[in-house]
Amino acid sequence: MAKRSRAKYRGTIDSITVPPAAAAPSFSAVVLEHSAAGNADAAQAEVPPGPSSRRKPSGQRIRLIWIGQRQIAGISAGTDLEFEGMVSLVDGIPTIYNPRYEINCRQERT
């Protein structure tokens, strides 16, 4: 992954972090990225939407940070989403600030 590059990913939220009320508002989520080919070498590949394109996590963790937000509706641990933005390394972790995102719904089994 380049030091600063624009990329589109798909993954599952592993954890979220909300700072204390006295701190500046922000909302952070750590996502386990799903790769198109099932390995970390394909980390920047675009993955088409839909249940048939669901992949296992490649192990790469990406941090998403929304500045000025204390919570984001629909964003919680276990949520699948597609997201894109400018990726930078912050404290050695790939990070995207204020990403564009789309929550992927899961089909219920009948």
C-alpha cells in the first residue's frame, strides 16, 4: 500500500471507539478488510457489491475515523461495509478520515 493513496475497500467492523465526552467529537472503527483474491496482496482491489462477493477477512486492519461525529447510525461491530477514501499511515495503521461508506445488508436465511 502506498503511503498516501485513494482506495476502495470492503470489510467487517471489528471494533469501534468513542472518546470521552470532554474530548473533541470523533468516531473510530477498525475494519478487517476483505480482499478480492482472498489474500493481502489484493488489498486495493475493488470488490463488487452483493452477497455472492462476500470474502473472508484478509487480516489487514484499516482504521476509519469520522471527525465531528460521536456515533454513526448503523455502524457497529460486525457490520459489513464498503468504504473509500484517502489512506494514510497513522501510528503505523492504515487510516481513512471521513470515509465515504455504504453499509451492506446481510440476507436472512429462511
